[in-house]
Amino acid sequence: ELQQKVEETELLKMELQMLETERVRLSLVEEKFTDVLQLLQQLQDLNISKRALGKILLSTLESCRDPQNGKAHLFEVLDTLHHELTACELFQSQPLGQAQDRQALANPLLISC
């Protein structure tokens, strides 16, 4: 019975560690997603055309064309979209103060599983 309790405790510890890892991963995803949404809002404020935005999205999807499924692929798409948006020419032509704000949003942290 004592051995069974020890095994249960070990399983619970492993499950807790997995949950903590998932919590951290989701927190990183939330940060990246927030950054992407803020960039999209800034582009809307700069009156980006739907065509230009569509090209950014298609470019992102094209570069993440691997037929992989699962979380890793979704994170790759989100990270690639973030990079595509930060490389947008409209941001390059902003005054210095706004460009610095954009750089503050660019999270260099890559999401990995």
C-alpha cells in the first residue's frame, strides 16, 4: 500500500509538471497572439489596404505550408505572421517614436514545444 501511494505521488508530480509546462506555453502563445493583434490594429490605424493585408496573410500561410497538424504548426504560423507583420513597409515608414513602439511589441521570444 505504501508503494502504491509513492507511485501515485510520483504520477501526480509528473502531471503537475506537465500542467505547469502547458501553462507556461499557453502564456507565451497569449503574448505572441496579443502582439499580433496589436500589430494588426496598428496597421488598421495606418489604413493598410485589404489587398496588402491579404498578401501578408497568404505569404504567412505559404511559408508554413507543411501539412503538419497540432500545436507546433499553429505556433509556427502565429510566429511567422508576427514576423511578416513587423516587416510590413508601413511600419518602416513611421516616424521614429512610433517605430520604437512597434519594436517594443516585437517579442523576440520564439515559441517551441
